[in-house]
Amino acid sequence: MEITEVRVQRVSPGNSLKAYANITFDDCFVLHNVRVIEGNDGLYIGMPSRKLSNGEFKNIAHPITAEFREKMTKAVLEVYEKTPVMPGQEAES
């Protein structure tokens, strides 16, 4: 499965959520609402999830292998780094 397109939209700075991404696979399937998050060890991606009645979050979709997760992370973060800050926002440090 190949990643054929990644679109990133930055969000307002000031918290750990930095952006949302949409990832297209093989030009025929898209995964929306992948989050770019700043953690203690740097940037990582969070899969789309929903909140359960007990308050826990459950991923809606996720990569099965570590290798594919790394491929997705690399693709999203490369586009994130090239995506300009939205007009009216301060540049992130």
C-alpha cells in the first residue's frame, strides 16, 4: 500500500495539537483527522479516534505494523514541516 497524498492543515499554536492531516492510500482510500501532536519526545501522529462511554478513547483506524506506522509518520511530518503557518498566526519556535 502506497501513500499517494498527504494534506496537512496547521491549527492555532499554543497547545500540543499542531495540525490535522488527511492521508490518501493508492489514490483510492483516504484517512481523515490524523493528528500531529507535540509530545515530550518530539512530534508524532495520532490516529483518528472516538470517545467511549467509559471515557477512554479507541482508535477508529490504525496501522498494524510498526514499519507502516513509521512510513505514515515520516510522510505526514515531512509535509507538516513544509506547510506554512496559517495567516495571522505567530511562527512556532
